[in-house]
Amino acid sequence: MKSINWKRVALYALPLGLLAYASFGVWENLGSLRNRVDSSYALTTRNDEGFRLEMELGTFQSDLIQYVMDEGTISFDDVMLSFDLVWSRTQVLNDGSIYTAPRGQFEDGDLLLDLQKELHALDALLIDLKPGEIKKMNTIIRSVSSYRDRMVSVVNKMIQQRVDESNELRLALQHVVEGLDRMHTEFGLGVFLFVLLLTIETVKARRAEAKLKHREKRVRYLAEHDTLTGLGNRAYFNKSLGRMIDEAKQDEESVQLLLMDLDGFKDVNDSFGHPVGDELLKIVATRLNQCVRDGDELARLGGDEFGIIIGSPASAAQMMSKRIVETLAKPFSIDNKEIRISTSIGVASYPENAKTPETLMRDSDMALYDAKASGRNSYRFYKQSMKDALDKRKGLEVLLREALDKNQLEVHYQPQICLKTGQVLGVEALARWTHPERGFIPPSDFIPVAEHAGLIPQLGEWVFRQSCIDVVEWHNAGHHIRMSVNLSPLQLATANLADEILAILQETSARSEFITLELTETSMMKNTRQTKDTLTRLNKAGIRFAVDDFGTGYSNLGYLLHYPVSYLKIDRSFIMNIEASNEEQVMTRGIINLAHGLGLSVVAEGIETLEQSEILQEMQCQEGQGYFYGKPMSKLKILLYLEKMKSNVTLLSTGSRDVMKSA
């Protein structure tokens, strides 16, 4: 029997042992890394409770809105089911498990504990919730929205954390795989079993790496794309804008940025529901994709807002903007419904208008605002004058807030006259502003600022209260005239408007039968159920209503039969040429006959001549107002006017110019 050559064994065993020692070290590292990959992949592929909680909060909000708005698609049980899902998910996250993210990721657990307490408080509000309870719905939505916003922030942090972990694991795996590949090459076929083991481990490592890359790609895609339309989202858009500006800077070229949103999209959601609105956004995205070219970047920035970046001169941006406006103006067919919308586009150019992504976005947004303010369904290129106008508006907004706080505004009153007798029947209240330094600021300047800044409800409430105080004083002085106050669409959209108005009447002791609220046709057609309930309640309290600027709004006059309207106010555009235009006379006579047929009184606005007054009298128009009878006057001047008109009523009914001049 041959003796064992221990030297030869040692000669082969030593490198093999060293190889085995090194290999087992690599395998150990690889096994550890693979466990981390599996753990990371399990967390990101299972039903992640953190992500699902944020989604279920959104589902609960949507179900709640549809139920309260009584759209007929969501029942109370559906709302409670959505609420119970949110409750259960929050409890699971609070309790913690191997399938959920650690509580510490949710603001050290405070977010989940606070949300659980808030859900407990909301449970009592939901028990007796009924359709139409807008105020209670808004309270619940505000409460849930604050937690949803915080949850979105947490979810985004979790996504970023997982992207970072994926990058770290991918690099570590890459190093291990490279080591295994080197070992496989160096030893070749020398140790078949060993190579076979290495090959198996290499295959496993590559599968893990491929799985990790796929997951990383998926996470990155979700982080940068809109799930509804498949377009890039705002994060992707901002990154692309910075990249394209850097490239344009190097090549000394230009970049055009188009920002757009859909005109009337909110009306689509309100009229047809959010599912139809979502489908509309998908079709809009498809049409926009057909308008852009290779190399252009298209993204949905949120809601109904989209953005396009093109690396071309301004002329190309103009052609694309025109094509988009025409394309989106074509009707959309969804669920056998024909839907028409339009779009407004703002365009800014690098480097002509701005040098950075942030300023380019700002300039495009200002151009978009100008397009919407100019009538919508159009596009505008940024100009310096837009920024000047914005700065002016912001400055005026600051002064207006100060004026409201310091009670620097005043109410002027324009008389409304009985055309037959010359008697002053009422006045229309109009807000006026004389700034201590800037002097008189016309309503055409500060009313749009108030609307944009959300000050209309505050301004409208102040005007109504002051008007009630003044009309009570006039009544006590023996002038029993009515008070007409304009009601803006923003006020009419307020759920508790009726409560506010009735509270002011009680506070000032104003008699409701002497109060007339003037509304536009357009405002009456928005949120019709809430509007009808508000007007009906106020009318039962004795308040009357007038349709202001009649003839310039909706062609469907059926709404006059469904609202408690007492007056039609003919718009001044029909009166200004009534002496010379047969068409204006025919239109005006038609409005008057329509009103009389419905049992309504008619007030003609903008009367400036005796001839206009006489023509309107012949048409059986009962009342009128305009510069012929008197401009808007201060509280003191209108009181003197009322005293003087008492003695001039007889002369005025004869049409005396001298009497009107003296008045």
C-alpha cells in the first residue's frame, strides 16, 4: 500500500484551503446580502400598510364627498366601510408586525397615534351624517386632509429610503459578483465541484441583482410618474427642465416652457363625477402626446395642470400652443356623453425671459394666469408687463387687507327710480375705496384683487352689514326705501351664507322685506342644489332677489322658474344704444315682456338720457337707475338726495331735465 504523500496533499490542499477560506468568506457576505435583498424585496412587494393607509384615506375622502353631495353612487355603508378600513389599517400600523413599516418611520409613531385619536373623534361625526351636510363634510375633510398630507410626506420619505437602500445593496452585490467572476476565471476546470458551487452562487447572485434592479426601476418609475395618465409627474418634470436648461446653456440654444390647465374641468367633475373626470384626463394626455415631438418632455403636474418642455425657438412654441388649443377644443366622448372643455396656456422662454428653472416656471405661470384672465381658450407668451401687473396686484392686495382691517372702505349708493312717478324706490350698494395716499381706487382695480386673494367673502359681508346699518337710519328718518346689495359667486358658494345674512339682519335690526340681493345668472347656475336651498331659505325670511346684468348670461331661462326671483335688471349694454338701434329695442322689449309674463319687475341699468328713460317707460319698464338719475353717492349725499327728491317727485314724472340736474 502506497504511503500518502502528505507533501503533495499539502501542496494541493493549501491553495484549495485558501480558496475555500476566501470562498466561504465571499459566500457568507453574499448570503447576508441576499437575505437583505429578500427582506427589502418582501417589504416593497407585499401589501405595504403605510402606502395603503394613504390610499385608503383618499378613498374615504372621495366616498364621503360623493355621499354628502348625493351623487347617488355611494351609500352611507360604503362611507363607513372606507372609514373602517382606515381605522383598521391605522391599528395594524400602531400594533406593528413583520409585514408593516416600523412605527418609528411615521414621525416616531406620533402620526399614527394622532390619527387614531382623530379617527375616534370623527366616528361620532359620521354616525348621523346625511347627504347635503356640507359643513360637517368640510370639517371631516379638513381633519383627514391634514393627516393625509403628513402621510404623503412619510410615504415619500419611505420611497426615498428604499431607493437609497436599493442603490447600496446593488453596489455591494456588484462587488461580490465581480469577486466570484474572478475566482471562476482563475481556477477554471481545476476544481469542477468548486466551480459548480461558484456557478450556482453566481446565478443566485445575478438573480438577486436583477430582482433588485427591477424593483429599483419600478420604485423610481412610481416616484417620477403619474399613475393615472402614465405621464411624468412634477418631480420628473422639474428634473427634465433643469437638464434641458443645462444642455441649452452649453449649446447656446433656447428652451420653451408651456404650462397649461383645463378650462371648466371642475364643472366636469361636479356634473359627471370624478370617474368621468379621470377618464377625461387620460384622453387629454393621449391628445397631448400626439401634439408633442420626439425630444419634448410632457408631464402632468397635478390636477388638470400639464407642462411641456421643448428645445426650440419661440416660433415652435407658438405653433404647438395653437395646435394644443385647437386639439383640446374638440369634443370628448365619454360614457355616451359629449363633453367640451378648453385650455389656457402660458409660455416662457430660456434664456430670453428667465435663466433658472424656478424663474422660468414662475414666468410661465404668470403667462398662464394672463391667458385665463383674457377669456381662456388661448395662449399667452410671458412679458415683463405681466410681472409688473402681478407686483401691482400683490401690492394692492396688501393695501386692501389693511383697508379692511382699518375700516378704510366705504359704501356708496346709486338710486333706483320709478320711471312713471319719479319716486326713489331703492338704492344699490356699491363698495368704494379712497386710499389715504393713493387716492380713489376704482372697483375695477380692487374687486379682481379681492377675488384672487380670497377676500370677497370678507368684503361682501362688510358691505352688507354697513348697508343694513345705513338703511335702518334712513327708515328711521322717514325714507322707506329698499336696499339692493350684490352677492358674488364666491359668497354664494359658502355653505353657511344664509346663517351669516340672517345674523347680520338681526344684529342691525334691518327689516328683511326691504333687502334685495342681486345675483348674476352665471352664479345662480353653479352648485344649483346648494344655491336653491340658500335662496329659498332667505326668501322665506322675507329677502327678495334680483338677476343682475340679465341678458348676458345663460340662454336657458328655465332657472327663472326654479329660483325665488323678484326682479330682472336689464344690462346697460342693451340701454346705451336703445335710441338708435331697433335691435336693442326689440331685445329690451322682449326681456320686459318675458319678465311681466313671469310676474317679475324690471329695472333698467345705465340710463343716461331722457330719451332712454322715455323709451323704457313706453315699453312698460317699471324702474331704472343710471347717471341720468344720479351717480353712486356717499351716505350723506344720498340722504340729501332723498330729501330733495321728495319735493321733486311730481316734476320728475313729467321728465324735466332741470329737475334731474338739480337733483
